[in-house]
Amino acid sequence: MTNVSKFYILITSQQDFGFTKSKLGGVNMPLKVQKVALWSGEIEDKPGTLAKVLEPFAQAKVDLQVVLVERNPAKANSGVVYLGPVKGKKATEAAKSAGFSEVSTPVVLRIEGQNKPGLGHLMTNALAEAGINLSFVKASVLGNKFVAFFAFDNDADAKKASRILSTLKLPKG
């Protein structure tokens, strides 16, 4: 039996893609929507490979704010790593030395704000009503804050989604 578990670590870059203010619990609370630029590379699916790939970034003191790792179901014994931001000469050299290149898809938005029950449904339903398909969604809550990562197949869908999420009316309470 093949183990198909996935390992995800998500933290994000600070490239603004939009910004919103919405009503939440009677208080005007911001939802922050940012585009996340990713670089990608293939790795061997065995212990220590990810650590080895991240080593040049650590040595160059690159502050990676996104790391997403998953097995490649189409290719045995391999995985895919997405990471970012890769900015500046040292970061670019580290990425290239690890076999990474910048990717145009998926286009990822980071959405963060005050957590409320049903907010995930509200956001994904608004996108569904606009005919926008999601490539993947990752979300987490820490305390009373949430962060969600919505991925799209193209920049046009991501921009449209950013506009929708930026004007989304959030329920009170």
C-alpha cells in the first residue's frame, strides 16, 4: 500500500495584491489579501531531502515565508516543493542552486483576518457564485485569527477573486 500523506508548511510573502475592510461583529476589521509569488522544484521523496534543499536558503539567510511540500502522485519517489519569497541576489542564487525556478501557476492568494464560524463557506461560496474554480485551499486558525491560501489556475481568476474577497460583507458575531 502506498503512503499518500502530504506535509504542508505555509507562511507567506508580503506582496500586496489587495486590501479590504469589512464589517465583522459591528467593528470595521480588515481582511488582508496578498498575492504569494512561488518558486518550485522537484525533490526525492526520502528522509533529509527537504532539509538539504532548504540548506542554501538558511546559509544565505533567506527568510522563506512560504514552504509547501507534497508528494508527486504522478512520479514515484518524488515530491514537489513550492517556496517563497525569493528576492534579491542571494535568495535567487540559493533558489537556483537548489534547482528551483519561479512558477506562474498556481497563482496563490493569502487571506487573513478575524476568524468567525462559517467564514470559509462565505468566501468559497462567493467565489463559486462568480464562477471561479479553486486549485487548492489551505487554511488555519491561531487564536481568533485565520489565514487561508487560495490557489487559482491563472492570474485573471486570482485578481477577480481578490476583488470579490476585498468587498465581501462579513456577518456580525
